[in-house]
Amino acid sequence: MTEPAGSQRADLERAVRTYGGLWDTERGLRALRDAGHDPQDKHTRQILRDLASEGLLVKVEDQPVRYRTVRAD
């Protein structure tokens, strides 16, 4: 069953906000699968880039790409 893209984005954003820490494609895929989605690598990477552009994540490594959750104090 394929979910709307917005739903995947909302679920991944919720997971990032809830769990924090380091995020990469594999962790994003696991979080989306745990939320009941059938995610694709490319789409998951795009969601992570979008969250970074909005300031929720900051890129900390290029190869492989990893992000760290920005703390909201």
C-alpha cells in the first residue's frame, strides 16, 4: 500500500523530532517502515534534505550523508 508523500514526510518529521540524534537514509527508511509505509530510498533522501533545509536537521557528514537533529532549546 502506497501512502501519500505528505504522510511519509509528516511521519518522518515526527520520528526525527521524537528520537533526535543522527539520521541517514537507512534510519529514515526504518522509521517510515515502522510507521506503516513502503518507502523508497530516493524519496526518503529528499525528505531528509527538506527537513535540513527547514532547519530541523544539519548535515554533519557527506560520505555517507548523515544529519544531526538540531536541538530546540
